[in-house]
Amino acid sequence: MIDVLYFAWVRERIGLPREQVETSAATVADLVAELSAREDRYAAAFADVRALRVALDQELTDFDAPLAGVREVAFFPPMTGG
């Protein structure tokens, strides 16, 4: 079981701030594919992963990162300064 957190417009599109996901995904990209296949709202949120950042257990990483041993995945748009 992995905790998946959604922030900013990702949360707005999916309609949840977080959920627990049972997955057999090996990488973040695999998890995104599983989630996108669930419902249109997930597909909309993950339509362009270039517009997203991902963190595994609060460490920024890439979408090809392995999920083995990970407890938390967070998806959010890039941060802007200001």
C-alpha cells in the first residue's frame, strides 16, 4: 500500500488530496499509467507529466524512479519563485 498525495491543480482535477493505493507498479511511470487508466479525472491530471513533479518519501525524483520500498508518492506542479 502506498500513500499518494496530490497538490494544487492535480488535487483539483482528481478531487482528492490523498489516497492509499494498492499497486504492482515498478516505477512512478507505471503508477501514473495505472492511475490514468482508472477514470477520466486521473487521465486529465496526468495527461502531460512534463507539467508535473514527483517526490518519493519527500525526495524529488524522476518518473522512471523505482517504487520498491516507497511509502509515499507526491505529485505537484513545478514550484515557482516569487
